Amino acid sequence: MPKIIPDLSNRILQTAAHHFEAKGYEATDIKSLAAELGISVGALYNYHPSKPELFVAVAARWKADLTSRLLENLASPTPADQRLRSTILMLYENMEAFTGIWREFLSTGERFAHDSPQNQGFRRDNKELNGRLQALFREVWARRPDSADLVNDPQDRLAQIVTGSIWQLVMNGQEDQAGTRAFVELWVDFLAPAPPQ
């Protein structure tokens, strides 16, 4: 009879996420992952038949969790400027905390077949997040002169530029995380200023 280990599926994903974050995809070793979990490699492969499939499962879970938290924040009843600020900071903090996963996620697109359910889900989530973020910019920047072309863009490029810029700041600011964080907070003050009193 096979050994039953409570919550093993969850532990595999958490431990694998830690390995992918700390070591990167290439350096993550299935044998050491299984040893840390106290299971055989075969038992691990019963849950995830290959390293690419394990990474896809980790990325899908991590992305779904982040998307859920961001959408919940975007839908909160707080004022629009506060929602915009907290959403941008939440995205920054997630990118900063999981730099390795983000790097692997964005640089390993070949692991996600273009028409795979995971890729379709990621694209659908990104489109929804960008649309909601763009709508929030439209609401917050309504009082800014000359912002109509930026906030009314049907392709949501303002939201895409903001999220891409956060990613670049995180990737390029690893040597000075405190300085990068201070800059991001100033940038957020510019993007989502408090309403006039």
C-alpha cells in the first residue's frame, strides 16, 4: 500500500516554488526537491510527470494567487486613488519577493504551448488585469489635463507600460532594493496622487 502523506500536493508546489525562486529553473534538481520533501523521485513524478510540468503548475498557482489578490484589491470599495496605489505597490512587492519566479516565468515562454490552457488562462488574466488597471487610471486621471489619449487607449497600453516598468525596476534594482523601493513609492505618488483636499 502506498504511503499517504497529508497535504503532499500543496507541499510539493510550495517547495518547488522555493527551489525555482532560489535556484532558477535550470539549477532546480528534482532529486534534491524529492529528498527535501522526504519522498522518492517516482512519488514526485506521480504528481507532476516532468520538471517543465512542475514549473507550469507552480507558475499557474502563483499567478492565480496574485491575480486573485490584485482583482480583489481592484474591486474594493476604497477610493480610486488608494486602489491604484495599493494595486501598483502590491504588484511591485510581489515582483520583488518572487524575482526568480518572475524571471523564469517571463523568460521561459517556450514551456507554455501557445494554445495550452495555462497560456490561454495567463493571457485572459493579463487582459482582465490590464483592462481593470486601465479603467482605474481613467478614473484617477480624469482630473488631469491632456490624459484622455493615455487613459482611453483601447489596447490598455498605459497599464502595460506601468506593469512592464515595475518589472524593469525590480530586475535592474537588485543591488539597491531600498533605493528602488523609495523610487517606486515616489513614482506611485506621481501615478496616483492623493485627491486635493
